[in-house]
Amino acid sequence: MSKSTSSFTCTSCGAVHKKWAGRCDACGAWNSIVEEAPLSAGPAAKSLGAARGRKVELTTLQADEPPPPRTASGMEEFDRVLGGGLVPASAILVGGDPGIGKSTLLLQATATFARKGLKCLYISGEEASAQVRMRAQRLGLADAPVGLGAETNLRDILTTLDAERADLVVIDSIQTLWADMVEAAPGSVAQVRAAAHELVSFAKKRGTSVILVGHVTKEGQIAGPRVVEHMVDCVLYFEGERGHQFRILRAVKNRFGPADEIGVFEMTGAGLAEVANPSALFLSERGQASPGSAVFAGIEGTRPVLTEIQALVAPSTLGTPRRTVVGLDSGRLSTILAVLEARCAIPFAGLDVFLNVAGGLKVTEPAADLAVAAALLSAREDVPLPPDMVVFGEISLSGALRPVSQTENRLKEARKLGFSQAAAPERSKAEGDEGMKMRKFSDLTAFVGEMFAAG
């Protein structure tokens, strides 16, 4: 029988070491490595081997169970991201940059749920109760029946939740909690993992919905161990640029609804206001047709969203031209520039390229490739695109244009906002909505030849 060996884990970053050391090689923290005995060597393993457990009741895949009930808050954008409303006993993790408005959003959502009849608690570990009350008064939520507390001790919080029997609990934030049975500093990997496990287990046992606020790293990921994202049912990111008033609530994981669904909010003096028609808002500042501008008909989750992609191409005085991208993947831009140069013989060497998605929206859909190429070519040739045209399509490395999904929804949204023509791949399934003219292209060379022949 093989001999079991202990492992040594860093309580700050979670890195596993073969032996103890005073300093963690992964994160550089001192005195953070602790020994963790394997389950096979502990007393629990001996008791498991001596005693028999109970048999787990099994069911079939054909079990006819009703879908989980949902409670709508009345904030349609928030409910949309959750998949239609709040599910009992669900655990939700919300992350976002500092100062982006996470606490404001959740305080508004908690107040709306409380006014719907749910018993709601708001536990803050970062602010005093008086500070939260000041925000509630500024937002006009002081009369909402929300229980407010300021505490970081996990044991005290669980005791309070067990006594109150609330329907919804907001913990702001998970990194500020500390469990007295874990010998680590608050915010460390061990503390965050223990606090998340206890709160998620409480939610499942008591039927209480728990919303956890998580800090993010400089890379934009939620700080702490990734196992926390696996524990919870929903992972939401609150995105936005400081210089823009728009905020995007995006679901990257949802066990009760579609992932990649978004809700759009506008930051105002009275808090976050819902945006029912994001396309009209993102295009509200768009003026007359100008070079370097292309309107992309995209899909975010289940909703079509029209956004403006702006490009600027200028001669460079540097040895290595600049490539500045906001709202898009910089690697995707490099790929599109390489395809334009290799397949269409359009060089961008010696030229600075600046690309931006208007309104602060982040676009990750490959269908934006053709719109990006159109904006770049329009800026380089100084030829504006038709002002009533939307563009979408994926570009392959061979220069061919590949069709994208939900073409009908893209065209319907474009026609609703007054656009009358669309540039799309040749094999797109839709033939065009009523009043929409489809201009289809087989490859990027055909698109460049027809749209920029005079340039």
C-alpha cells in the first residue's frame, strides 16, 4: 500500500508545494505555506472505512419536475441577466472594477426585491451602516424594508442569517469576511474559499438566495480561488468605462438561464437607470457619415445590439507603429490587419491604428470582424460607408467571409433603427427583412472591391 504524503499550500495564492518553505515562489508571500494532510491519512478516512454510509436515492432523466420558481424584481435588465428573475436557494457572484457601481446596483436590486415582499438583508463588510444609509437616501430607497448590517465575522453572519430566515442576502464583499477556524488573513485564498463554501452551503440548506460581491484583479478576473466561481450558480460581471455613463451587467455563468446575457444601465445622479433600447443609446451620438465609422449589428446573449466601431489610421513617426484598441481583442485586430495585407494587398505598415467601440461596450463576437475591417478600410482610404448600412460577418484566415448566427434578429433590430441595407457574408441564411437590402460578399476581396473601389 502506497504511503500518503502531505501537501503544502500557500494561503495567499493557492499554489501547491512539495515541501514547506518560508516564502512562496508563486506570489512571494512570507510564512503563508501551510501543511494539508490528504483525506486518506486523516481520521475521517478511518471512520469512512469502518462505517457504511446511506444509499443515495437515484432517479431517471425522465423525472418530471417543475422548473424552479422565480421572483422578478421589477428591474427588467437585472432580471434578464438572471434568466427571468431570482431563483430560491441560488448563489450569485457579482464582480467588477472598484467604483464601477456594484454596491449601488445591488442596493437598488435589494430594495426592489424587498418591495416585492421578500425579506432581504444587506450585510456590508466594507462600509459602516451609516454610509450605506446615506447611499440609500441619495437613491431614494430609505423607505425600503431592507435589514442592514455591518459585519465581517463569518460565524456571526451565519448565526444572524439562521435567526432571520431571510429570502435574499447580499454580502458586500466576500473578500472582507474572515472565518475564525481558518488561520489566514482576510482576503486570502483560504479565507475566501472557506467563506464562500459556508455561505453557498447555507443557501442550499435554508433556501435563501445569496448574492456575493467579489473584488477583481488588475487582469479583470474575480480575486481569490477559481473554485468560488464553480461553487456558485451565477457569475455576473459589472463592466463599464469610467469616462462613460453606460454600465453592462454580463452573465458569464448561469445555471438557470442563458450565459452571455447582458443588461444595460446608465449611471445618473439618482443611481443606475435601466436602458430598454441599448442600440438607440449606443448610436445616439452618431452624427453624419464620416470615414472610419461602421455600425456593427451584434448579438449579446439573446438580444441584438447595434454599436458603432470607430477607427483612425494615421502615418506613424515611430519605428513600430502603434496599435491601440478599446472594447475589442487586440489579437483579433492583428489578425484582421494581417488578412487585409496578405489576402487583399492592403498594407498597414508605417501606419498607427486606433480602434474603439463607442459607448464603452466590449465586443467579443467574431461576427464583428467584417465591421472592424470596414472601419479600418474606411479610415485608411478616407471613404465613408453608407450611413444607412450595418455590417457583420466573420473573416477567416483565407480571407473568406463566414456566416454568423441569428441573422434575422440582427436585420430586424437594424430596420427598427432606420437602417435600410446590410453587408453580410454570402451564405447568410436570411434574405433580408422587409425594407432591408442585403449586400452579400463571398470573401474580403470582393467586399473591398465593391465598397472601396473609388477609394
